[in-house]
Amino acid sequence: MTTATVSRWDRFRESFVWYSFKRDKVAIISFLVLLLMVLAAIFAPLLAPANPYDLAQINIMNSEMPPVGLDGADPAFPLGTDAQGRDLLSTILYGTRVSLMIGFGAVLLQAVLGILFGLMAGYLGGKVDAILMRIADVQLSFSTLMVAIIVGAVFKASFGNLMFGEIAIYMLIFIIGIAEWPQIARTVRASVLAEKKKEYVEAARVMGFGTRRIMFRHILPNTLSPIFVIATVQIANAIISEAALSFLGLGMPETQPSLGSLIKSGFDYIQSGSWWITLIPGLVLVVLVLVINLLGDWLRDVMNPRLYKG
Amino acid sequence: MALLEVKDLDVRFAVRGGDLTALRGISFSLDKGERLGLVGESGAGKSVAAFSILNLIAMPGYIAGGQILYKGRDLAAMSERELRKIRGNRIAMIFQDPMMTLNPVLTIGTQMVEAIQAHRKISRKDARAIALDRLQKVQIPSPGKRLDQYPHELSGGMRQRVIIAIALLLDPEIIIADEPTTALDVTIQAEIMDLLLDLCEQENVALMLITHDLGVVSQVTQRMLVMYSGRIIEQGPTREIINDAQHPYTQGLINALPQMGEPGQRLFQIPGSMPSLKNVPTGCPFHPRCSFATDQCTRMMPEYVRSGNVDVACYEVANLIEQERRMQEAES
Amino acid sequence: MTSPLVSIRGLEKRFDLSGNLLEQITFKGGRLRRKQEAVHAINGVDLEVQKGEALCVVGESGCGKSTVARTVMGLLSPSAGEIHYGGQRIDNLEGKASLPYRRKMQMIFQNPYASLNPRMTIQQTLEEPIRFHHPDWSTPQVRDKIHEVMHSVGIDLDWGSRFGHEFSGGQRQRIAIARALAVDPEFIVADEPISALDVSIQAQVLNLLMDAQESRGLTYLFITHDLAVVEHFGTRVAVMYLGRVCELADTKTLFATPRHPYTQALLSAIPKLEDDRPNHIRLNGEVPTPVNLPSGCVFHGRCPYANERCRREVPALITTDGGTQVACHAVEEGRL
């Protein structure tokens, strides 16, 4: 098996993707920044000086301390503290983790739904197509916020505030995943429609292969490039959606803050001079979304088949 | 002096990992009213040759050397502005796909009038009259009506007729036709070819016909060039080459045609396929597929030798000629 | 005469252009009308393919030749008519019942650049059909079969781990042929298998198809627009025009004595090496669209011999003295 993996690695190194990546400084920097943030988020429990979830480590006396370099800073809190006295650096690390989890989780859910429905609509066509795409239209005509407000209210009412904190992250993944799957489904459907006219699909039908085998083994792998591109952009969108929901108080509770809820919690203190509680997580959010979008743009250019063939 | 003379033309493509040579040392000439065929398989560089004559090669392609002399003026060294005066005016081009020339959102008449007014100061009415005249020349049914139609309202054969009419608008001296009938059905193809031939003869226009179809070349042209892997390997009078090809590749190409084979028997076949530009073999590019290839062929590109009225780039042919000369010497 | 391997009976195929009911309704002259339009791709075709022969179907674009191929292979379902294979009706079979015919009947496509799955290696492309149709075969058995077909189409065993896009058009077409041969078919529909290839490669692929026919006893339904290929390859030829067969004959007979005016024009339009000028029979006009079929003989608009009867009455295929079957009033009346 090692020979196969080696040749695959070689193939990747000779590929156009790798070639254009090497030459694109923006892509390299974006990728490195994203990698750094993802690693920091994954290893947050090891990297963070404090555990913001642990109430025992929090001292209210430390609240609203400024970052190092400003008057009244404490070197124990390099980025300062928030209104509850939590170390901002640790909170941001944990918050990035939550934001990324929601981003990836929501897109995973979107992808599963979107690919399944998109494949079925595109390949089976006719009534299946009409019904699935009308469902998608209806879904898109609800805004994510509206869905979140309703679902959030139902969740809060039925589980109570304490329990809600525990399941908020899954709820957000569910809401954003459900609200945005039509984006992926439409992309998949469009590329399936293009692929299914090609002769290799007819060749598979002539062989007598079943519908499911043709859909998943033959067509799906050939629609992955556009899915990959849109999924990248959708991760950024999901992170923003989550931040917006949290900012409105419909997302993560302040006990387990995401970047969005951190921004929100600091927002009340901007007037009193504690600008860092909002600004620093805000910057982290902007950088995170920006690098993902830049990578998405680069991927779209690379995977554009017209450029690719050359 | 020849109307068009191409001398030692080199065209390269700048791609990652260095330049690819698309055309190497292309030399040929075209006289007034002459019909020249450019034959080759896909990847031989025949379309690149056609495009580079009008200096239409777009990046990453560029002309790396040589001259394209039109009435003694070098098109390769000309400014874009001067070139524009010649393109479409003195030298017209016909593409395989009519929609490359026709704009789908403008009527045929508008496009033809614009093409005339781009080169001549002339009233709209007069331009329209010229357009109508050219449409009549290409024997399109109800030409007056066509002026106000859009390209999509015409059939493929009619579109190609319109393209020929557009090419004729400004009484060009040369028409370069790149596979003008490949996309058409056999019966329509025959009609379009017939028309093109008649018009060139009537108007004394020189025709450079780029095609892969040896039958068409035989019917239409007086001289032909055979291209392989960016080089001209054989050129001379069409009849002479078709009847008695010298280069092993040309021979193979002719003998591989189904009409040359015995029905039901295996066809003659050239093994392998044309190398891609990325890995052109050293020496004669045809040597890996050639049954006469010797050590010499793998090392050096053969020079042209003359056999009858045909120029051939092949060591085997050169050796045969040399042998013949020696035998004649020995006899006398 | 033995019973044919494949018989196509009264085949018709229409493609609906008018969409759903809402799209069909138009408002014209102050009232709502329902307007239905269809492309009449095939209008009553009867053909029989004898075991071991290569039946060529020739015609220009839009004549329905590819639709015949796709309908025979079950890629399209006929609007009317039947397809029989070895005496068994197959156009209405579904699922498991159709599987044996999926193995016995294979297809080679026109565009070698689209007929291989870009994400599959050559090995996977060849292996999947074999494993699918022979789930009981052991791995060495499958491997031997793959090697056998790769060898017989002249492709290198090392190519297995590579992808389709790494090969030239001719090599891809060989791979596509290997895929078709991998399941040991008896009957192959070849839909313009060489028209996307270069001249020197066409000869290679034609030779390969002929070798395979000889060594495996294959029967071909060969779809092409190129009459020169037909003369070389075909046992019998059916000439199609606008969804109908206008002439059907042995290859030799057809090329020596074409009867139908359309066949004559088609033959004269082949550019031949010995010609110094185009010399073809001129036809009037162009092929009408198959949306609104002309009445009577579909060819009458372009036919130099058409008369009143041709405009009214559809000619039936009649057998002439030479054994040619031809659908033409002029031939029937002895005018031609």
C-alpha cells in the first residue's frame, strides 16, 4: 500500500494545485494563518494560561484589566481580562475553538444534506428534482436569523437555561446546517446536470450499474471540486452567522463564549473604556473569516476547469 | 515576388517549466491567386501557423523568430495598429466555428456593415449594398432577408456561407480558412468547399486552407504542406504529393485512409501517436513512429531535400536521392 | 436465413420540446391554445442485425442514427416499437432481468475525452464492470481478465495505475474498447467511435475493432457519418435520413449501385484523393429540422426527382432486383 500512497503524494506534488499554491503568496499566508489558528484552537486546553470554563479560576477582582503595555496591566493576563475577570487570551483561544467547531460542524451537516439532495435532484430529475428544489427554495426564503430565533426559543423553553448552555453548540450547528444546505445542494445539482450528460455516465449505465452506484461512485467524485470550493466559503459564512447569532444573544451563552458572544459581552463596556474586550476577539474573527475567504477565492480560481485545462 | 512569404518562423508558448516550441523553422510562400493546403493532425501546429500569420497568437504564445512578409512588409514586426489595417481587410480569416466570428446579438447586416466601415469611409447605405452583393455571391437563398436576421436563425451551412461573405467584404487578397467545413455534414461540406473554390478562382484570391482531410486538399488546392509536430516535413504540388508522397509520415497518412484499403482487410496503420509539445523527440520528430528510422534520425533534424518538385525533410529520402545520383554518375 | 441477433421493429422516438402543461399553453389570437412540439428523431425504423456482421448506419447529423444506437442500448426508451435480442424482447426489461443483456451488449462512444471517468484509474475502470458482472470471480481471475483485454487492445499493463486524462485520444479510445470487451460481449454498438480521432489513429482503432470482431466473433452496429469508413468496415449499410431508413443494402452493392437519390448524393460528396475538383451531386436546400417533418417522403424537399406523389405519400422500403431495399417512389416507378 505504501507505493500507492507515495505515488499519490507525488501526483499531488506534480499537480496544478500544488504548483499554483507555491506561487501564490496570499494563499500561502492565508493557509499558514488558518493552520495556526486551527492548531491553537485544537490545543487550546494546553496553550491557554487559564480555563475560562472553570469558575474556580475566575476572580471578579481581576475584571476589566487592560492588555499588557497599557496602564494597570497585569503580566499574568497578556491580553487583559473581560468583565467577569476571565483571562482574555484563554477565552479567545477557547472561543475560536467553539467558533471553528460550529463552522466545520455546520458545513459538514450542510454538505451531507446538500450532496445527498443535490445528487438526487440532479441525477433523478423530474418530480424528485422539482420537489427537492422547491423545498430548497422555501428553506432559503427563511433567513437564518429567523430560524435561529424560533429554534432557539423552543430549545430554551424546553431545556431551561442551564441545560441550554450544554447543547447550544449542537443547536447552532443544526440551525446553520439546516438553513444553508440549499447552497450546496444547488451547486451539486448544477454540476451533476453537467456530468450526467457525459459519456462515462452512459458507459456506466450501459454496464448495468445501479442508480446508487452511478450517483455515488461515478458522478459524486467528479463534482467534488465545486463542493470543496463552496464548502470553504460556507465555513466562513457559518462562523459569521454564528457570531451574529451570538451577538444578538441567540447563540453561545457567555459561560462558554464563542468569538461572537465575546464580542457581545465586551460591547457593553466599550463606553467605559474597556475596548479590548470587544476589539481583540473582533480582530481574531475578522482575520479568521478573511483567511478562509481568501483561501476559498484561491481554490475557486485553481479548480476552475477552464483555467485548469489550459 | 510572392504575395506572402513566411521565412523561418518560430512560435513558442511560454508555460511553467520553460518554453514549448509550437512551430520550428516554418518557411513557405503563397502567390497571388494560389491555393495552398496545410495538412496535419491535431497538435501538428497548423492552426498556430494560421493564427501567427496574422500575428494573432495570444499570450502565452509568441513569435520567437522569423519573418512573415506580406508584399515585402514584415507582419511579425508590425504594430498592432498597422496590423489591424491588414487583418480582415487584405487578409481575411474563416474559422471552423462560425460563432467565433459572428456576434450572436447583432444582425448579420449590422455586423457586415461594421466590418466594412472599420476599414473604409463609406455610408451605411453603400456598405449595406456591398454586404448584399457578397451574400448574393455566396449563393445564400433570399440574401436580402438574411441581412436582418440574427446568426442563430441560420443553419450551420448558411452561417458558414455568411462567414465566407464577410471574408469577401473588402476584396481581400488572401483568405486563410481554418478547417472551414469540419463541423458540417458531408453534403453541406461539399457545397461550401465548391463555393469557396469557385469564389477564389473568380476573384483571384489566394487561399490558405488548413485541414486534416486529404481528400479536400486534393480537390481544392494546387500546393500543399504537410506538418508534423510543429515542422513542415513535406511541401510541393498537391497532385505530386498525393500520388507519390515521399515522407514516410505523408505516405502513412495517405495509406491509412479507409478508401486506400481493401474492404474487409486491415488498414495500413502508423504506430503510436503524435508527440505532445512537451516531449518532442530529438532529431526527426517522426522517428519513433517511422519504420525507416536510423540512428541518424534520432540525433539530428533532417534538412530539406528536393525530389521532383517536392521538398522533403527526411534522411531516408535524401539517401535514396543520393543513391540514384551515384548510379546515374556511374552509368555516365 | 437464421434469426437475427438483434432486431429493431417499428422503432419511433420523440423528444418532447414543449415542457410541462403550463409551458405548453400559449395565448394566440385571443384564446388560449395548447401547443405541443416534439423532435421526431426516429420515425419507424426496422432493422435486423445478423450474427457476426457489422451493420453500419450512416447519415448526417440529425438523422437519428445516434438515437437508434442509444435506444438499442436502453439508454433511451422507445416512444413506440420494440427491440429484440436473440428473440427476446428487451426494451421493457428492468433491473435484474436486464443484467444478462447488459453484459452481452456493450457500447463504444464517440468522445474518448468524456467516456472515461476522470476520477478513476484505468485499472478501476476495467475492474469495476468485471467484478459487477462476475461477483463470484476471485481476484486472480479478475486480474487475468484485465490483463487479457489490455493486451488485446494493445495497451500497456503499466498504465493501470494512471488516469484517463494522461492519455491521448487514440489511447483513451483503446481503453474504452477494453472496458467494453472486459465483460465478454457478443454485440457492440459503436457510436461514431473514430470520428473524434486523427486520421492516423482512426486506422489503428478501425483495425482494432476488426481484429476484435474476428477473434471474439463480435457483431457490430456501427454508427457513422463517414461513408469511406463504411465501405471498408461494413457488411451491410443502412442509410438514414430524418429518422427513416432510405436505403439498406450489402456494402458492395450500395457503393457500386446506390439507388436512393440521397445515397447517391452522399456518396458523391466524399472528397476523394483522385479528384482535382469537388464533383458532387448538388442538392437543393438543407436538411429540414426534425421538429416539423415534411409530409410524404422526408427527402422530397431536396430531391431532384421529387414529384407530386413524393410530397404526399411516404415511400415504403421495397426490395429491388439487386437485393437492395430502398424507400423511394422514383425507384419503385422505374423513373430512376
